[in-house]
Amino acid sequence: MIKIKIYTIPDCIYCEEVKRFLKDKKIKFREIKVMQNKEYAKEMIIKSRQKNVPVLEMDSNIIIRKDKEGSKEVIEKIKKILDKR
């Protein structure tokens, strides 16, 4: 079973869209709220080399959102990884 972490902040529409996609597909994930813990924020930045959210960690894959791409690109990357399984 794939392990998924999603780094989020409050009121992030992109984060909500990605979480909704995962829930609709009945895919379990662990939400990491980076505003509540500076160590998680540092961890996210180190892993993703940027500050945009959401950031997903799927096993050894890091999926980031580019500034203007929104959640669509993130969801497409998730689908590609899941299709390989």
C-alpha cells in the first residue's frame, strides 16, 4: 500500500481539491498542517525545495504545485503514480 503525506495550510483551495480527489478515490493519506508546526514546514521545504502547497510525498516521490498550475497538475501526477501500481 502506498504511503501518502500531504503538506497543507488552512484555507488553501488547492490543498482542499487534492484532498477531495484522494478521498473520492478512497485513498488514505496523512495530512501535515505546516502552519501548526515549524518543523513540518522546514521538512516540507527541504523535501520539495519550495514553499508552495500542497506538497505530496508518495513513497519516495515528491509532488509539488507550480505557482500557476493549481491542483490540476498535482492530481495528474498522482494519477500517473497510481496507474503504475
